[in-house]
Amino acid sequence: MSNIKACIFDLDGVIVDTAVYHYKAWKRLANELGFDFTEEDNEKLKGVSRVRSLQLILQWGGVTKTEAEQEELATTKNDWYVEMISHMTPAEILPGAKEFLLACRAAEIKTALGSASKNSMTILDKINLTPLFDTIVDGNMVSKPKPDPEVFLKGAELLNVAASDCVVFEDAIAGVEAAINGRMKVVGIGSPQVLINADLVVNGLNEMTLEKLKNL
Ligand code: B16
Ligand code: MG
């Protein structure tokens, strides 16, 4: 039995599936540069920062770009991505996410967002979930990407809760490792074969309950 005081949620893959929009935008960029990459490769971009994602994609295409060119390409991709997410609605919230956030708050468990995305605020506003988070830590507030625990430790600090009393919800291997590196408990969202180091793995927040949280 544990005494969980806060839940920290990743955004993409846990609260919403923005990976589809990231994929469309990165694919368009790769195509304009004269190559393509598979959906399987795209899996490797989940939870990875924008700059690092671009570097991986360029590597797959065998393309070399200067730092200035990389910055320009990342901006172009982001402009396309931002256009796509501007049409998001609350209907895109993943099953059970809103209900579990409400259940946490009703049980006086604090809630935080811990995402690598610099567009987190826009997305949460579009899906009307901003008021359900006590604090939001996104890609604009951290300098070290997951698996560094910075994003989650900052969330715990802002909530004034000890890391050992926090549970992280993550769909990416790098995110699960980040939680472990921060000495936090972690619930994986996805496959137990992939997220092998998580304390518990569920298919989605629709399978999560306060009972399961207590038993972590
Ligand atoms: P942006 P998460 C991550 O979100 C995505 O999974 C990853 O694909 C993306 O590259 C990263 O955010 C940065 O996003 O370009 O919007 O700053 O899973 O950490 O919520
Ligand atoms: Mg994610």
C-alpha cells in the first residue's frame, strides 16, 4: 500500500493522441526533402523532443543539415503541426482520461502535466482540460529531455509533493525511465512487453482506478 499524493501525466499518448499529427507533419517534411519513413520508425519519436526527432529523421534519410537549417526545418514542421492541433476538440481526449483526472481531484490527489511538448498549453486549451491540472510543466520549462527526470521533478516541486509520493503516467520508454530516474512510481500506458520497467501497465486511463493507484 502506498500513500500517493500526486499524479503526473504525460500528454501525448496518455491524455491525447497527438502522435498522429506529429507523424503527418514530420512525414510531409521528410517527403519534401526527398525521402520517407515508416510508421514503425515513427514509434521511436514518441516522447522525444522536437530537435532530437528532427535529427533522427534526417539520419534515417541520410541527409545532413547545418544547425541553422535544422532550426528552420523544425519551425516549418511545427507550423504545420500547430495548424493541425488548432482544430482539436474535447472529443479527442483519450478514453477515461478526464474521468481519472476528476477522480484524483475528488480524492484530493494533486495533478500535474509533465510533457516534452512546447505546444502543451495550446492542446490542453483546445480540449478544455487546463482547469483539471494543478500545475503544468511542458517543453518550454525544461532543459534536459526524458529520460532525464527534470520534467517530473519540477512538477513534484511545484506541487510541493515528495517525488516518492508521486506516480507518473507515461506511454514512452524514455518517459518511464525518466520517472524511475526521479525515484517515482510509474504506470505505463501501452504494452507490458514494451514498457517492461513500469510498476503497472494498462491500456489506457479508462483501465485506471484509485484502488490500483493505492496498491502500487
Ligand atoms: P513539440 P509528450 C512529446 O509529447 C511527443 O510525444 C513527441 O513526439 C514530440 O516530439 C515532443 O512532445 C515535442 O513536441 O514539438 O510540440 O514541442 O509525449 O512528452 O507529451
Ligand atoms: Mg507521450
